[in-house]
Amino acid sequence: MNQELVRIVDNIARDKNIDRESIFADLESAMVSAARKYFGKSEVEADIQVRIDRQTGEIVAFKDGQQIDIKKLGRIPAQTAKQVMIQKIKADERQSVYDEFVERKGDIISGTSVRFEGGALIVTINNRTEAILPKSEQISGQSHHVGERIRSLILDVRESGSQIKIILSRTHPDFIRRLFELEVPEVAENIIEIKALAREAGYRTKIAVLSSDPKVDAVGACVGVRGSRIKNIVDELGGEKIDIVRWNESSHELIANALMPAKCSQVALCFELGGATVVVPEDQLSLAIGKHGQNVRLAARLTDWDIDILTPEEYNQEVERLTNGLKDIEGLDYAFVDKLIALGVISVLDLAEIGADPLIKEIGLNPEMAKRIIQVAEDLARKQTAETDKRTIAETLMNETARLNEIAKKAEIQPEING
């Protein structure tokens, strides 16, 4: 019997991933509770001790220093011991699950989907623990079914009452980062570093990589032979597009790389505004902006610059408007606009926003002249904004009128179609 106890403890420790010593301590505590139940309230102050030999399973019990036979306590104390034991093992198991998975936050884990609860997917991990993949953390457009093997990122582990909640994610940017570590050995070995990552889950991701080994091409290694490595990641994500770009310490180069596959002809940086004006050929404009602005939006997040895309014609118009607006200011150097462009200030809107300080510190204007220029720029900016608003309203009215006319035409021909 005693050896059977040791085997049971070993099985529980292995199956539930609980420390063996904790289970023996729980057993001893449960037996103490059972003994107190047996001796009743009159013996509440009694010194009761129970010791279990960890190798043989031998149980020895004492009350006030006198050995007692724990087996003769009866059915009710035994039931008490069982209930206490179950509670303690459940508490130990919860703690074990928490300790195990809280250390794995940010890692990818595989599991099996078992059921849906409201839009959330319940996933079994290690055949013993359930985790939650909320609807908000599922990739848009992907569907899952019960029994499917699924890989997710452990996003959070928290205690909720008597339960441990393990929250999974497939939309977090770090899910992409971990997938690259799994599929690209050079990333796992830190030969290739993922310097920046921007993601719109289910649609597109941009990732900037840098190799510490001149013999290893960062982009080529991530793509793999005939695209094998990137294909595995894209398949895992259900077809999400991934742009792998080369990291560069130069913001000019990095922004140009980030906007690929569009080709940039000029990049102007305004450090005061944290903005970049990028000039692209007319035939590259839609590619640079991307569907619903996605390409430029992800490039901005990847590079941490606010990016404005202009065609050469639009760029020249902004510079011309800036030049004409400032030409009548008395005492202004004719090369002043060139100095502004060197600061990344392309338009009167930029000039109005940066204020007088950069003009004083960077260009060397006296405070009075700087304030006068900013006042002129602010007036021009207000006029330009008002004109833009009027055009926008006019275009909206024209589009709405065209839409209503189209509806009216369809209504007129409808009887003929029905007839």
C-alpha cells in the first residue's frame, strides 16, 4: 500500500506537472486536517504531525508527541482528507500552469482547437490546459475548425479567480517575429536582426532586417531558396503579404526601402516635425500609397516618420507656392527657400507649423524677421486650408449629384426592364 502511494504521487506529479515534494506536503497537511476532524474541537490546540517517507511511502502520525494510527481515524476523517487533498492538488496545478506559461509569454505554442465560445476559440495545449484565442486576436479572413492544429503567440497569462487564463494571439506583430525565428535559422541565431516591424494582420506586414555577417544577405536569407522560407510563413498567415526590406541607419535610405515596391526619386526630412516628404514618379504614386493607403501607412510605422507622398508636379507646386508667398517680405535672402527645403520644409503649411525657433537656430535669422515670416506663413496656410476645404466640399457635392443622377436614371428604365 505504501509503495502504491509513492507511485500515485509520482503519476500525479508527472501528469499534472506538479512538484513531487508539494504533493507529499499536501498529503501530510490533508491528514493533519483529518486528524483534527476526528479528535474534535476539544483537541483544537493539540500538536498533530504527520510525516510521509518520500521513498517508501511509510506514514507516521503523532498527537502531542504520542504516535497514533492514522488508518484507524475512520471514514469521515478520510473523506475530509480526500476533499482537502483534491483542493490542494487543484491549487498546486493552477500554480504550476501559471508558473509554466507566464515564463513563456511571447513564445509561439501549438495546440488543438476544441470548441468555440462566442467568437473566441478554445485551444487545448499539452493535452491538459485550455487557452483562449479571442476573436480580436484571430487573423481577419481566416477560419478555424474543431480538431485543427493551430499555432499562436502566448499574449498574456493571468489569474482570474480560481482559474488561470492563457490568452493567445495570431494578430500581434511578435507572432511574425517568432515565425521568422522558427523558419529562418539566421534570425534565431541572431546573425540577422529584425530591426523594425509593422503589421496590419491579415493584410500586410513590413519587416526591416539587418545582417551582422557581411557574407549573409539579410533579405535573401529571410526569403529562402525559391521563396521557400517566406512561403511557409505566408501560408501560416493565410496569405498575408510580407514585404522584407533592408534596414539602413540613414532615414533617407530606410524610408525609400520601406516604400518598396514603389521607387522614390527624392526624400526630404523635416526633423522638427518628424515628417518626410517623398517624391515619386506619377506612375509610382498608387503603388507608393497602396490600397487604402496601406503601403505608406505601414512604411510610416516601420520607420517612425510621418510620410507624405507627392508627385514631382505636386512637389513643384508646393515649393512655388512657398516661394511666391514669401517673395514680398522685405530683407529676406533670395536663397531662403532653398534653406527651408534643406530643413525639409516644403510648404507654407510646414513653415507655419515649425514656428520661429528653427529659423533662428538653424538658419540664423534674427527673432523679429523669423516671427514676421511665420506670421505670413500662418496667413497663407489659413487661406490654403480654406481653399482646400472648398474644393473638397465641391468634389463631394459633385460626386453626390452624380450618384443621385445615376439612381434616377436606373429608376426611369426600371419599368421597361420589368415589362
